[in-house]
Amino acid sequence: MSNDNMKIETMADYMARGESPEILFWVGCAGSFDDRAKKITKAIVRILNHVGMKFAVLGTEESCTGDPAKRAGNEFLFQMQAMNNITVLNGYEVKKIVTGCPHCFNTLKNEYPELGGQYEVIHHTQLVQQLIDSGKLKVPGGTFKGKKITYHDPCYLGRANDVYEAPREVLQKLDAELAEMKRSRAKGLCCGAGGSQMFKEAEKGNKEVNVERSEEALALQPDVIAVGCPFCMTMMTDGVKHFEKENQVKVLDVAELIAQANDL
């Protein structure tokens, strides 16, 4: 697939040449099939191509990590899905994985090792931070000058894995004001999609979780709500629409912001 600055090769392509990439990009279900999340996938790919990183995807050999099944209580299905993926990953001797989704990140990093899947797993915001710190990726100022950005911590990136600084350090490279919500970092509030809630109807209550969280973000009057997770993207976007603010406030992934700043 090579169009629109999108050079993507599979692990099978690399293996056919007797080569191996620096990193495997685990796209995830949302990044593969959800129309909004596909844009995040493309932003990550554009950044990786821009810096000349040798990366590959599994393509049709990638299957769900099993996170939704496990969170919903189906341990048996999770283990079947995990073992299938581990067989594929180990067959390609994969060592390092970057994910576009904190749910995939958490599952691959923390739950695959006991099933025989030992990999170095990083989230895309961590990779972008590393690329900026090493000087491989420059962030030209100007695009977001005078804008206000607030960052929503994904549960599986923040509280579950203590990754708070990487996305913020990346955002601070933009010429924008970074405003924190009252509940952020370790005290951040879930968007309402975790624990497989993404795939079921809401239970009875006074207010939807994503409405509560979006209200908190909108109180800062930001130009952009930055996220690092496709589930958070859906929930925060729906919350912004609930308040009819979609014309004033954009919900964008950290990778999309960096890709925009670089005009990728």
C-alpha cells in the first residue's frame, strides 16, 4: 500500500527479503476498522515514514489482542486470542512493538508475558517523544500558536502503566497552552469506555461518564481536547457533540497534532 505518503509493509514482506524491521506497529481493532481511528493510524504511519523508521504491520495476520474479551470476563476466549497472536509474533521473532491503543499496549505488555509473549511494548506517544528527544523528529511551531489544548489521560496508559509525561512532553513541543483538567494524571476520570463498556449499552444513572468528562474538559474552553486512545476519541467526541461544541472544539489524538504540525 503506497499512496498519500503511506508506505506500509508487512512482517511477511520483510521476512521474504530476509530482513527485520526496527519495530512492529500493532494497529489494533479500532485503528483498523473504526473510521475515526483509522485517521490516528495514518497519522502514526506518516510520522514513522517521515523519520525513515523501518516498521512493519502484521496486516491480515493481526487479530484482536483479547482485551475486550478479558475485561468482559471471558478468560477462555482471551487466552485463545492471545495464544494465536503470540504464535504469530514469535514466529516472526518480534522484539519491539508500538501500539496506537492503550488497551492493546496494556494487554501486550502486561498480560502476554505469562502466556509466552515477551516483547518490549511502547505506546505511540512514547515513541513520538523518543523521536523528538533523539532529534529525529522536529516539531515546527506555529500551527497551534495561541491555541489551548487539554489532555485527557487514558486509563490504561495513565493509571494502569504510569505513562503521564510522554504525551504531555510531546504536546508541550507545540506552540500551545497546555491546560490541565481538575481530574488529571493519577486522579484522571475514565472516559467511560474501558472495561469493555465501549461495546455495551450504558447502565441506568443520572449522567453518562463521557458527558461528565467532556463537561470537565469544555469548562477550560479549549480549542483542542487531546487524547491518546481510540476509545477515548469516540467517547470525548460524543461528549463534545452532546454539548453541541463540535464546531468550536476539536478532539484529536497526540499523533494527529504532531502530524498536523509537520504538515504530514
